[in-house]
Amino acid sequence: MIFDTPSGVFIIPLILFPGESLTIRVFEPRYHQLIRDCDRNDGCFVIADTDNDKVTIPLQEESPFYATRVRIVSSGLLTTGDRIVEVVGDERISVKNWLPDDPYPVALIRSANDMDLPDLVRLGELENYLKHAIRLAIEMGAKVNIFDSSELPTDPTMRLWALCAKTPLHKDQRHELLVEPFGSNRLETLGGFVAEQIEFYEKMLGIR
């Protein structure tokens, strides 16, 4: 549990979910310094998606800025001097305040746990629903694989995040899921996105 803790921030135009893996190619000197500092400390930093290099609007309690705290899994230098960093989403956080750059962006962050848990029965239904959508996508020629439910986290919240990560989504849809404070609402929202995909695939395949 993090409460008002300073953290380095990597500004990148994407949404990463807790539990999701990502490979980053680091070339900016400030972010090289961020990774070196993380290696000397707890190995964690924040990945944030912003329209600008830094959020400039005042942060408000009723409308927090959400991002994902990540943990470094591996890091290695290339012959070009760039660095390849493998990270995994650790938890969702909210930014309380932006601090002076050092030289990379720094923010005061706190944990942003869900306000409730997703219903286990509905979660199981969503898993089957998503598998159906993936089967239809395969029929359409998509190069995707059906996931194995036994490989998903057993924790309901992390299991839902895993399903979010396995669903093909637009960036704005991923953002909508990340900022949803209630796990039950996130489950229903994701179910709606999957339903739209199934409707599209079935129409294209002439099923309906």
C-alpha cells in the first residue's frame, strides 16, 4: 500500500493495466537515469499517459489522475546505447501532485485500490464470452490464441485486469477501464466492449 510516496514517472502514450507486461526501449537520457535510480532502489516507477509532457491541470481528489506503477523484470543495454527494459504492471495508483523533474518527471503517488470486487459468477461468464469473441476473431483470420483460464490470477481483481489486457481494445477504452474506481463497473464495461466485438464479428461472418 503506497501513500503519498515520491516516484519517478515514465511518460508514454499508452495505457498499461496492473499485471500486464511491457517492453520499453529507452533512449532519452532522463529515462536512462530513471532506470538507473530504480535499479538502485525498489525497481519500481510509474507509467503515465498524458497529452503533454506533464499534466498541467490542477489535480483534484474528486477527479484523480490514474496511472500504473510498474516493476522492472529485466534491463539490458544495446550496442546503440539504448536500453531494453521489461516491466510488469504492479498496481494502479493516483497522482496526488507533480514534483520538480529530477531530471525525469516525478510525482507524489498513492495506491488506488478498487472500491469493490467483481462478482465471481459474472467474471466466469465474461471469460467464456471473451473466448467466444477470440474464436470469432480467429475465424476472421486474426493471429491470436485463446487463453487458458488456469493461467489467470486467482485474485478476482487481478483476474479482471488480466481479462482487460487480453481483450483487443482502443486506447480510449483502455483508459475508461483503468480509471473506473469500482471493479464491478469495470467488469460490466469490459463485457459491453466484448459484446460489441462479438456483434461485429458475427455480422462480418454472416452469423446474424
